[in-house]
Amino acid sequence: MATSSDTSDPNVKSRRPAESAFKQQRLPAWQPILTAGTVLPTFFVIGIAFIPVGIGLLYFSDEVKEHVIDYTHCMKEDENITCADYIKQNFMAACTCRLEFNLTEDFKGDVYFYYGLSNYYQNHRRYVKSRDDNQLLGRLSMTPSTDCEPFAYADVDGKRKPVAPCGAIANSLFNDTLTVQSLEPIRQYADVPVLRTGIAWDSDKSIKFRNPSGDLQTAFANFSKPVNWRVNVWELDPENPDNNGFQNEDLIVWMRTAALPTFRKLYRRVDHSKEGYFNGLAKGAYMLSVEYNYPVTDFDGTKSFVISTTSLLGGKNPFLGVAYVVVGTLCLLLGIVLLVIHVRCSKSTTEMINVNPRTPYS
């Protein structure tokens, strides 16, 4: 405990805050007085504004056409076993299944194909970190980032080689092949034409992912493909050499991790420059052919194929519209209830401001 001599000593530093309006808490302050005249209009304004916005959002969401096919347990072609069980028993073996479906209405405008996964936690901290961004920029190194462990190196013919692309995200790349075939004679039973490019964010492709200079096969000669991949990184798109390596858009889409355990990722765009598909995807009978490679049943996940159009606000998502309508309705109801209470039971603002200790309680 400090003595009086200590406190009077000018060499002893005082802990008293500086003599300023801010530190001595003498700044002018404004305290709002919430009255019925300010609160009730706020409720009514929010209600009147939110309900039309919500109805508009629901309208645009309903404009989106969508067809979902769950193919998690589809049967292997010509055999009495699911593809999920078959690939579990035969690692890296090919399994094909086919599912017929019918579109009951025309899908007008731009049509997109998505794949959907559930119970898949791409947002796990270690999974999200498991990548080497320098490597993905084309700066190949024989010592990948330690964040990629245990998917940084692989044994190839008795030699330990660095993996490119390394990490858990790249190693778990979605590798089912999904093809849609028209069963209508007018289209001669042809595959629906699709585009493998234009599915990734432009910013990702131009900034975050770059290929090393020179021939890709030569550049990756001293590197191994990820353990779970069937092809090398320079062979991801044999039909389009520019869509190989780290610039492959399927890889770029997959590397943008999802925030929730149930998600969809863009797989293909329907090529509307082809005859018969200028205006979208016509109603009728179709068949989904699946080269089933990706296991999900071990963690109780599911896989689905989604055909969808878009609206001015994007894909189908009624949640935001419902939320706006619910909040707007609640505000209107609260405003009406509080208005009734105010009219029947309120006192004037002057009476509330002039309350003093002698004011009778009632």
C-alpha cells in the first residue's frame, strides 16, 4: 500500500487517467428515448418493405426449373449389385450404371448440370489447409508444403516422389463421369452436348491457379499423381489440352471448398449452340449414364445429379424469400399489437419524461 509520501513524490508515476474529456468520460452523449411514435413506424416500414421483397425473391426462385436424381445406390449394369458395393469390393475397378428419368416441362434458357454431395465436411480445418498454394500457382518444388501431409509424397516404383497437386482436397477430387442421353427419337438418341469449361470462377482461373511453363508432361515428370487419382494431372481433359494441369476447371471448382456439409458444385454447361438445344433442354425421356468411381457410403453420404436453370438472382433458393416474408409479417403483426396496446394503455410522452420519485405508480 502506497504511503502519503509516495503519492506526493513527483517521481512516482500516477495511474490516474489523463485530464481529458474522453478519458474522464465527460464527452456529450445522446440517449434515445424509445416511444411509440418512433418504434411503431419502424415496425410498419420494415414489414411493408420486407414482404414485397420476399415475394419477389420467391417469384425468381420459382422461375428456376430443377430436376434432382439421387444415384448413390444405383445398380451396376447387368449385375445385381450396387456400384457402391462393387467399388468397395474392387478398388479402382470401373462400374457403370444407368438411370432413366423424364423431364415433365421444358427447361428454357441456360441449363446447367451439377453434382451434389451430402454429409461431406469440406469445411474441416485440416482439410481446408491441406493444399500448397505456391504449387497451384505453377511454382513446382520437390518439397511440397507441410500442410499437404500425409498427401505430400507417394511411392512410385520404389521411389518417393512429391505429389502434384498435393493435399487432401486434391486427393479427394470428385471423379464420377456423368453423361445425359436423350431417349427421344427426334434427337436420334444422342448425348446432350455439354461444355467442360466456363464452370470455374474467372478470378480463380486467372489468379489462383497457373500451370508451369513448357510442356505439362515434362514439367510434371518428377512428380506423382495423387494416390486416389486414375489419371495424371496433364490428362484430366484429353479433348482440350488447355483444360489440363492446374488450369483444369473441374479441379478448380473442387478446390473451392464448400462451407456446409450438403453442397452442389457446377459440373457442366449445356452447349446451346448445338441444334436441338438452342432454347434450352426440352421435356421428354432421358438417361443418366454414370461411371461410378467416387465412394460416399462409408461416411453415410449421398450423391446426386442436378439439372437446373438459373434466374436473375442465381439458382433455386426459396429460403431467403421465405425469411423476408416471415420477418415482414412478424413486424406488421407486432406493429398492430403494439399500436392497440399504445392506444388503449399508453400515457403521453410528457408524463413519461416528467416522472419523479413522488409520481404515483399505476
